[in-house]
Amino acid sequence: SIPVSINLSLSFLSAAGTADRISGVAAKHHVPPELILLEITENVAMSDVGTCLENIARLRLRGFRFSIDDFGVGYSSLQQLVRIPFDEIKLDRSFVTDVVPNSRAAMMLEAAVAIATKLQMTSVAEGIETQAEWDFLSALGCDVAQGYFIAHPLSEGAFDAWTIQNWV
């Protein structure tokens, strides 16, 4: 029972019946909704806010979880945090890469982790590639790290070996 994340656009969630389609696929493959984290990413504004929010509400009621991906860029904004009951904030790698303490990027990361904490959401730092980035985000209290510093993309067999080597 390994949780999975799936990227969805707000425009996809704006289509009528999306909640039923997602729920149906999960049920067909016997995947409990609580193991699925739906990552919302967006480069354009929502086309139908009402339908989008209805689909998100239906999915939340069915046990699916939500993440706001690439927080801090594009339309991933504070307004989205008010509108949608997210479980997780994914901090965009553009703020993480080569972060320097006391820089503007560092202050933004600190503020975003604080927002996540206050809203009882998990904070995830994307694109961690160095020990310095890892140490900085860890000191801020960031909950989850993701990036090549931890592991590169892995095939199923390589993932099994990595898991045994690092977690067993």
C-alpha cells in the first residue's frame, strides 16, 4: 500500500463528472482513495470555478487528498489555499535551488513552511539536490524533501533495492 501522487490540471477538474471518473478508476483497480494524492498544478486560470470546486469537494468527501503543486509560481497562490482544502503544499524548486540563507527565496520558503504549518498541511520541498539545500529546508521544519539528493527516478526493481538499502 504505497501512496501515489497524480498531477491534475484545474481545467481537467473543471469538467463535469471528473470526480466520478477518478473515483471509478480507483475503485476498478482496488486502490483506496486515501492512498491517492491529487496534485493540482496550473498554468492557466480555472475555466469553470463552480464545477471545479464541486469535483474537488466530491473527491475530498470520498477520501482523496489534495496537494497544491509548484506553490509560489503561476496561479498557485494564497487564493487557492483559501478556496481549496489542500493537505499539502509543494514548494517550487525555483525557490529551493541554491537557496542562500537570508535571501528573498529563503524568506519565501520560510513563510510558505509557516503557512503550511498554521494550516495543518504538509510542506514538501521540490528539487533538493545538495546537502546545503537539505539542511536549510530541514532547519525550517519542512516536512518532506523530494529531489535528486534523495534519489533519482527509479524503475520498480531499482525502487525495491533502494527501499531495502535505505529503509530496512
